[in-house]
Amino acid sequence: MLETSARLLRLLSLLQARRDWSGPELAERLGVTTRTVRRDVDRLRELGYLVHATAGTPGYRLGAGADLPPLLLDDEEAVAVAVGLRTAAGGSVAGIEETSVRALAKLERILPPRLRHRVHALRSMTVPMTGAADPVDPEVLTAIAAACQDHEVLRFDYRSHEGRESRRSAEPHRLVNSGRRWYLVGWDVDKGSWRTYRVDRLRLKAPNGPRFVPRDPPAEDLAAYTSRAVSIAPYRYRARLTVHAAAQVVAGHMPPTVGTIEPVDARTCVLRCGANNLDEIVVWVALMDIDFEVHDPPELAERIGAMADRLRAASGTARRVTVPPGNPAGGADGAASAGLAGPTAPAREEG
């Protein structure tokens, strides 16, 4: 009996690992005959697993049934699920915290000691930094995702950054998550253009609108497109700078909703960002402690010059302080904390 149960678990693991298996392949992996494979498949069906069989040469595929049967996870998958559940328990999706905690408790109860130790080590060595983002109802996310998949027009009330309410109709394309907020990229039916909407600012209206023929997306890289839409387009000033450092180095100073980075070569990149106040950009790029050149707007270069004159004048009367290279205020941590995390950090929708 133990041998049969172990073989069933092994068979289930194989069916989950690959889409299609032939009977002889499964028999070889399990060290049994194809007749035994057929019997074991019947036992899995009795346990609630939907296993499809093809005619002719025997072939098997694990399908989705009416009920959720138990799943088999390898070590890395189990750790990944546990970490994901722990993140969801305190994440930006409202309403799933308690459910995530219950699921995590069930999973940790059956984890082998070696895996439980890895999960606990990650938890004890990680300090979450909560943001000010509004949580999103998971039902709203699933409804939007279904409309994207089924190509159905979404109807919703939308609240702008200034608090203005409007009725929108959009052909949804994709959901984009920045880590702090969720965005919907879609074609605005009334405005006749691609728009980016913050999901926490919309209220869906039922039922959905008619089905539509999907359009070509506004960009191949939707993450970069969304970053530009929420970090540059909404603002009064849109800056373009050449930064003399590798793109990955500059990326360490900023979240994706603050600006976009385009690599030029191994030691240079182009940074684009936006703000309603030039001083915010001046302070932020200065605190990166990296050489840069301003291309746009001209007012930014003038403001940097005025600020430099003021600081130069102040340095003649202030007590001299020697700052070692790589000081915290100029490093990645300092730039991240004093950069566009103030008035310009909240991502603003294009739509």
C-alpha cells in the first residue's frame, strides 16, 4: 500500500511538471507497466484530479477540475509560495491579509524543518518598509484582469489626482504593479488614446461594456511605458538629463514611479523625470552624488545655477565640514530618502 501511495504521488508530480506525457514515458519514469499507469491514473481521478487521456497512442494531461485537489510543490516552490503569502499578508491588496495568514499557517505546519528554517530566516532578517499607497480590493483586480482577458470594455467612475470625478469607458489591456500601486493600461474610448489609470482611484460599474478587438499595445515594454506615464507626463516640468553612471547604479537611487532610465553605454544613461517644482528635481539629482548634464527644461539649468551660487556663498561663511566620499546623504540610501519621495513621489495617472 505504501508503495502504491508513493507511486501515485510521484505520478502526480510528473503530471504537474509537464503539460503532456505519453503512457510509455510515465511507465519508464515510474518503473512500471503502461497498464499500471492506467490504473494509477484512474485512482487519481477518484481522488478528484482531472486527467485527460488522448486516443491512439496513450497520452495523459492534467486538467482543471471542478474542485481544488491537493498540489505537490518542490522545495523551491514551497519556499516561494510561503514568501509570497507572507508578503501578501501585509501587502497592497486589501482583503486578502487574513486569508493569506491562514494559508501560510497551513503551509508552514507541513513544511519540513529545513524549509521552515529558510522561511523563518527570511522573515526574521527582513524589515518591511510600508508605503502610503491605498490598498486595492482583490475583487477589483480580478474583475479587471478578466475584462482584459475577455476583451470587454470597462465602465468606471474615476477620481483624478485633484479629486475630480468623471465617468470613463476603456478597453483594458494590462494591469501593471509598481510594488506600491496597481495601474490599468487601457484605451480610453472617449478620449481616443492610451491612458494609465490608478486602480485604487476607480470604481467599476456593472455590467461591462461590449467586447472589442484588441489593439496593438502602446509599447512593447509596458512597465517602462507605465513608469513614464506616472512619473513624467502628469507634471509641469519634465526633465531630461545625462547621468555619468551605469543605468543600474542610477536605478538604485529611485523607484520605478519616479522616473525612467535609458542606458547609453556602460557608464552613461539618460534620466527622465517630472515634478511640479524645479527645486525637487535639483535636490534629488544633487543628492545622487553623480555627475550629470541637464538637457531639458532650460529653467532647470538656470535653477541649478542659482542654487549653486547660493550654496557657494553660504559655504564661505559656514563652518567647514569635510565629507568623506560616499557619504550617506549622497549614497543610494540618502538619495532614495531625500529624492522625489516628497510631493512628487505619489504616482499620478495619465488618464
